[in-house]
Amino acid sequence: MTTHSLILQPTRRDFLRSATVAAGGMALTGSLASALLADEPKKDPAKKLKVAAVITEFTYRSHAHVILENFLKPYLFNGQITDPGCEVVSLYVDQFPAGEMSRQVAKDYKFNIYPTIAEALCTGGKQLTCDAVLSIGEHGNYPTNAKGQHEYPRKRFFDEIVAVFRSSGRAVPVFNDKHLSYRWDWAKEMVDTARDMKFGLMAGSSVPLAERRPPLELPADAQMVEALSIHGGGVESYDFHGLEVLQSMVEARRGGETGVARVRFLTGDPLWKAADDGQWSPQLAAAALAADFGPDHDLTRSVLARGKSPKGEAVDIYGILLEYRDGLKGTALRVPTGGGTRWHFACRLKSEDKPRATSYYVGPWDNRCLFKALSHAIQTHFREGRAPYPVERTLLTSVVLDAAMDSRIANGKPIEAPQLEVRYQPRDFRAMREMGATWKILTEETPQPPGIEPAPTKSSG
């Protein structure tokens, strides 16, 4: 179940996890701690998980940089200095462009860069030696196909990782950055393989873990009529984030996730005609934008004026429209909000006239700090061997995104396909979300570090 729409009474284990989620937090003491921890398995607190990283490239502010920095040094999460509990022991790098950082980082943190993925996972030997694998297939010089998809080698990375698991006779948890693959059949194969081999697979976007401003927690077992997310980035790469924001919110509606029936990519007059026909709501989009910009902002007004600014200029808006199998209407809308750092969500619940809306605050330094919460979630996955939220969420967004790109090159043709019928039950991931305490310490005035630095301990203001 997700944090925002379905809440169960916490178990004792849930309580312990939330009480100790970040290093440096208040510790349980005395007889209460002894009683609570009496039947917990004994763990060596000094033991760090050995992590192998498989990446496309390591340049400044690449995903490899902004994720790995939270594995190499303590970082802030929910206002607490948090030890990653991991030791990066090896690295495979697919490309070495100008300005690459991997060689210096490997030297500074005393691990090797290996020429193959197999050698990285085996630290130069013949058998798997790591406890977990980070697969970061984002950034780098890779082809863009006719559908507008970046052909990042995530499936190739995954296949080579799995080959080591098979030859070693054991498997460890894997994290795959962003969507699983640009091809839906490869994405499904990855999930099926992890399930068959019984290793934990986690994937997805960092954005659902960002602070919600204003705070928004949807009621348990919510009955949703329509939901909409907004991003301000580019086609495909940021459409994924928009879809993942949408899915992370709607998945815990009444009945759980039963999949999508139809997907369309619409822009221009067809997009506004679909609004006229009641297939998506500009009023809901305005509510989402107003949560951040206010009701009188030009962008807020533009979605109510059929994509026209107050001066009559065209605003570049497009949408991915989803018809869920249970009747829910979903939209991932692109509005030029100023790049890839602003995210918005709104929904309408049954029997409520007023929509509920929020925006996602990613912290200072553009979106660099957004990866602190994601890194914490990955580390939790590595320790527990089970993702904090189902990989099926990202499987569904991966296949929806592929279908949307098919619709885009077919001028908005509806895509109906069996692979869209992904069903799953969500999980409560509230403990993985940044609730805002970090931004009282790390503020917009805090200087951005040029490389990998320890987390600041107080505001520069």
C-alpha cells in the first residue's frame, strides 16, 4: 500500500523501522528497547553491504554522481545525518566522456574500475562477491530511435548482471535506475526474471519521494474519479517521471492497481478536443499548478485557455492520456514550468467537488538533492532484499511510456495492448519519503558542492 491513500495499523517491525530509519536519530533506550528488540535477529552494526555499481558514465550531476555520492558519504534524509550502511567495492563504466569523474572517485574511495560487468560483480574473480548491485543506465552517448526513445543499455546491463548470478549460483538485490527499458517486452522480461530467480528488483523515479507542498495524504482506500500529474521537461525522459508520479499516487485507490486499458499521446487541437469531450480536465491541471504557482499565474491560466498565454501566445502543452481498466481517468501533462525541477499532482475523489492538489519540492541545487531520499530507499531495499514499493509500478509506467511513444508517432492513435494490464497491490512507502526537515538544514543558500562532499550539518543562512 502507498503512504497517501491506504493506511494500516503499523506492526512492531514497522515501528522499529520508522524509529531507526536514519542514523543519528533518537535511539530507543532502557527496558522498552530491550522488550521491543528481544526477538529481532542479531546483526553486526559494523558490517557494511558490499555494493557493485554498473553505470553508463560518471560526470558532474549525472545520475551516477548524484546517487553514488549518497553511497560514499553520509547524507541528509528527513533532517538526519544518515549513514548509507554500504561500501562501494567496484565499478563498471560503459563510457568515459570529457569531464568524467569515475577514475578520481575510484582512487579517492579505494575501489577498482573493472573492464566488464562480470569482473565488477566478482571484484576481479570468478564468483559473485558483492551483496547488492546498483545499475545506473542514464546519461551517456546512446542512440535515440524513431520513437524518440533514448536507447540506454539497461537491459544489457541487467542481462550481464543476471549471467553472473546464474554462474555463481546465487543472486543479490538489484536497483535499476528510472524505467526498466525503452522496450516493453524487455521490461517485462526483467521483472519476470527477477521473480523467477527470487531476487529483489527495485526501479523507478526519484520524484515520488520528494516533499509534497502543501502536504497531501489521500484517505485510506480512496475512490478516485480522475488524477493528473504535470512535469516541465522533455519528451520521453521526463514523461517517465510524470507517469511515475501519477502512478505512485493512484495505485492505492480502492481495489489496488488493475492496469491500463488505453493510452494516447495528444498535442495541439486533439488535446483540447479531448478535454472538451471530458477525457481529461484542464480545471484539474489548473488546480495542480495553483498548488505551486497560485491561481493567477500565467501557466495556471494557460491550461484553462486552451494552451494560450494571457498575451495570446501558444504554450507548448501535450498530454499522455490513460484510461485505466477500472474506469479511472489519468493524465500526465507536460506544461513548460521551467525544466525538470517542478512537479505537480491533482486528483478528484468521488463525492468531492473540490480537487486535492500538491506540488513536489525537490530541494536546492536543482534536482540534485532529490536523490538523497531515493538513495535511502535503495539502501533499504539492499538491506531487506525487498523493494519499499513494488517494481510492478515501474513495469506499468515503462509499458505505458512505450505505448505513449507509439501513439505519438501515430499522431495520437489509441494504443490498446495486453501488456498494459499490469496488476499489483501497492505498499506503504511513507518511511522512504522526504517530509521536509532536510530543507531546514540544507537551504537554497547552501553552496552546492563541486564533487562528493559530506552532508552539511547546519544551514549556511
